[in-house]
Amino acid sequence: MELIYSTDNKLEIINYKNIFENEGINSNLKNTLLGGGSDPGHSQYLELWVDKQHLAKATQILESINTETELSEWICDNCKEPNESNFKICWNCSNADS
């Protein structure tokens, strides 16, 4: 098996594992008892491993997920202030994103 992803976010890694299983990709989680702790000095990253023959497909799935979730910031038409993608109203002048 090959390591494909690691994080301290347990919900995120379980979601990726479920996506892989729905695509017929065998995967295993490691460090589930140690990872994701609230004490950063004692936490260990959770790891998601996939069979070598599915590595390319799993990598492609992760890349497509990350591409879909990457949103760009927008510039307010009213005050020209940059805003994060999750803001629908300008934080500076309260103008709505058009």
C-alpha cells in the first residue's frame, strides 16, 4: 500500500476514505487512535493508504476534489476591496458580490 494523504482532520480523511470506497478503491486509515488530538504537542497525523494499483486513480480523485473546492477571492465593485471567496457581502462596505 502507498500513503496518499495525511492530515490532523479526522472528518476530512474519513470522507476521502468513503469517496475511495465508493469508487472501488481499497484504502486503510492509520494512526486513528493517535491522530486528531486537541493537544498539538501529542497529536500525530492520520494517514490514508491505498493499494498501489489504485494510486493513480486515487490521486486523480483527490486532485479533482481540491480543484472543485478552491474558490478565488473577488474584488468589490463598490470599494475595490479584495474579499475571500466565502464572503458574499463585502466586509469593508457591505456591497453584495455580483
